[in-house]
Amino acid sequence: MSTYTRLDDCLSIRNGHLFIEECDAVELVRQFGSPLFVFSEDQIRRNTRRFQSAFERGWPDGPVKMLPAAKANWIPAIQRIIAGEGCGCDIYSPGELKVALEAGFDPEFVSVNGVPKDEEHIYRCVEASVRITIDSLEELDVIERATGEMGRTAKVRLRLKPTLSGFIAHSDFVGEGLVPTDLAAMVYKGGLTKDQVIALGRRILPMDWVELVGFHQHHGRHHRSLRYWEEQMKAFARDLGEVCQALGGFQPREIDIGGGFAVPRDPFNAATNYAEPLGFAALHAISRALKPFGDEVRYAVLARLVDTLVSEPNPHPAPSIEEYAEVCTRTLRQELPRHGIQTRGLMLQVEPGRAIHGNAGIHLTTVRNIKPVTSPFRWNIIVVDTTEFWFTGGRYEHHLFHYVFANKADAPLVGKADIVGRSCYGDRLMPIVRVPEVQVGDILALLDTGAYQEVSMSNFNALPRPAAVLVTGDRAHLIRRRETVDEVFRRDIIPPHLQRPAEETVEPALTRIGGG
Ligand SMILES: *Cc1c(COP(=O)(O)O)cnc(C)c1O
């Protein structure tokens, strides 16, 4: 295995093969095909329980409830696991509301976040008695109307955007560049300013059918450090204190601190690896300077430089769940009373997304072609049967995933290659990484792909999306089957004037190709 990849919990290597729980990854591909998303039920449960017990330990003041963000992995089978653990959930859309209600979550602990919220969605939320986390000035009117018409009470929270003035390190999240975290957090659309929250609170308090039960904040994973969490909690307590004072000493019953805790192996890379652009700038400068000396000299020098390039997944593990919980609860218990908010009986809610699902998932993909370039310099291209369009979550966030070759997991890493995907883009999934002796048919496992990847796949190149499997101990169940080519075209409509007389003959051919 690669020396910098630490396997933990659900992953192990046995006789050279990667295992996820008690299942051989190579066998999973044989059984379910390639590429394949695989999720570990036990890992999701272990992560959830660790969050619950770590926050309970730090928060003796009142109840603690995990509301894992459904958007990180909203596959219905996965959401049933979370519901079965006694958690609530953070949801965003009407589709996620449907998944949550069908999974059996207690509506009291379903937090409906997001902006915009369509009118129909708000009516459904009021009808289902879920918690609406208000994140715009406009939605309150609709909530008030819906509750009045239905004669039902809606319990709501207000989403605050605390000013993170205490944390000005650069944000990982914003990607290219060095944007200070407080500015990056401010321009994110989620959350309302203190003044807006106060104005909304004043309108809600006298309402008959709308009840204000608490407050929410979520800044996301701008930074993995404990300091970031300490400053978030300070800012939340400070701004909350001002809001509650302006609302006549209002005391919340619940506060929700959102998500954004890092995945243990923390696959963040490009955004934090500022050496890389400098390296490429140097390459470019040298390349230009050598141009007058002719191709032979230029390529000879460049070949040397290219040989030195290598990218490695982040070797520094993130703080543990227990460390995150400790710093959050300690800071809140210190800061809330200082700002006039009593913690006794106050329910603390937490919405981890990536930290619950990330390391519970792997993606298995098969090597299909090997294309060595020998001149003008050496360059290895390994083509696999997946694509970056099935990791758009990771692309947005500049991930370089940790990886293991599942069928030769303890083979030494003897070479370097660009591992590229199957789309017609450059599709450099894993640019210039260390690899063992690789053959066509080898199976590559990309780790920490349990959050945001499967649920953000697209159909670029009209590629049908791969299947997903849930592993439970030594059993594996298909939880989302492979898409067919027919399904890729299911929403398409040919206007009458573009139809061809022989149209019917095209369809059976497509059906045959898409059979898998
Ligand atoms: C996305 C999101 C989360 C989860 O974020 P992670 O970074 O995956 O932990 C939690 N709460 C809200 C409101 C979100 O939008």
C-alpha cells in the first residue's frame, strides 16, 4: 500500500487485497461490476455514535442530538441507517424531505435548511411538522400563511451568520487563492445577519402559530483546525447574546452549530498545496528561457524537471471527532453564559456531513488502458473506467483522494503515473501519483469517497452512472443499481419537426447497448 495512506476502521489489507469490513473489494467488483461506489454500514454507525457520545460527554447541560446532513449521502438506504441510530437530519430540498420522512426520522429533529424554499415545500414542511430553519426574510410570510390556513403550529429556528472576526487564516474551501476565512464565510449565502435575525425574531414572537425555538449556524469546512471551531463557537455565542438581548432576554431551547468537521484522512489537497502553482510557474519560466536553445536541450531539461513532479494525498490526519467535540462544547459552555444565555436544559444539535459519510465510502475502478509516453520525455498515463464527473464534490473542493490498488494492496510503489478517467476531458483524477507495477484489470480504490461524490454524479459524455453497494459485515447489498443508457436519455423529447421517419429503429439499438 502507499506509505502515506493510513487505513482505519472499515478498511484492512488481507493477503494483498483491500477489504471493506469483511468484504474483499476485488470480489465486490466481480459481483457488482466496475466502477462501483461502496459504503460501509458499520462505519456510518461508528462515526455517528462517536459524534453522539463525544458531544454528550462535553455537554452535560442538556440533550444532545446529531442531525447529519442528508445532502452528503441522501441514498434512501443510507438515510435509514442514520434514522435507525436515533439521529435527526439536516435537509435542504423537497427531495431530501421525502427521503427523510420515508426513512422514519422524528420530524421534530428534521431541520429544513436552505434558500430559496419554494412555497409548496414550506407547506409540506408545516404539514409534516418538521423544524424549519429560516434563512431568508421572505419565507416567514409563507410560513405564517401556511400555519394559519392549516391551523398548525410551526416550530422554527433562525439561521444566523456569525461574523468570524477571530479567524482570518485563509479558507481551504474557497479554493484558488488566499481568501481570509472570515470574508469567505461572509460571502456565502447561508445565514442571516444579526439585524435580520432580530427583525425576524421580533415578528415571530407575537405570532400565534409560529414558535421560535432556537438558532442555527453553519459555516462549513473552511478550515480543519480546532482554532477554527473555537472561534466559530465564540462568534456564535457573541452574536446570539446580542440577538437574544434585543429580543427582550429571549432564551433559546435549542442551538444548532452546523457541520464542517473534516474527514479523518482529510483528502483536501490542491487548495492547500500552494507549492504546486509555484512549481508550475517555475516550469513555465524555465521552459520559456530554454526555447532559444532548441527542442533537444529544452526537452532534456524539462524531462529532468518533470521527473521530479509528484503529488501525494495529504499526510496529516484531521483532529479527531473527540477533539472537535471537546473544543466546541468547552467554548460554548464558557461563552454562552458570558453573553447572557443559559445552557441548563439547552439542547445542542450538530450537523456533521462529510465527517459521518466520508471515510465510510470507497470507489472502485478498473484499469482499462496503460499509455506510456517515452518521448520527448517519460510520462505514464493509466486510464481507468471512472471519471472526474462522478467526483464533482471532490473537484469543487480540490480533493486528492487517498488510494490503494485493491488487488495488490501491499505492492511497493515503484513508479509514477497520471491516473485519468474515461471522459473526453483531460480527466486527471489523480495527477502524477506514485503507483505500483500496474496492469490492465487492476482495481484502484479511491478512499474517503462516501460523502458528496455519489450524490453529485453527472451524465457527461452520456455515460450511465455506476452502481452503489452497501456492505454490512460480510454481506453486500445493491442500494442503487447501475444506470442504463436508456435512462440517460429518458428525459429527452424530440419535437415533431425534428423526428425522423425511421425513429423507432434507433431505440432498440440503444436499449441493447445499455443493457448492463
Ligand atoms: C452542508 C451542510 C452541513 C454538513 O457540512 P459538512 O461539511 O459535510 O459537515 C451541515 N449543515 C448545513 C446547514 C449544511 O448546509
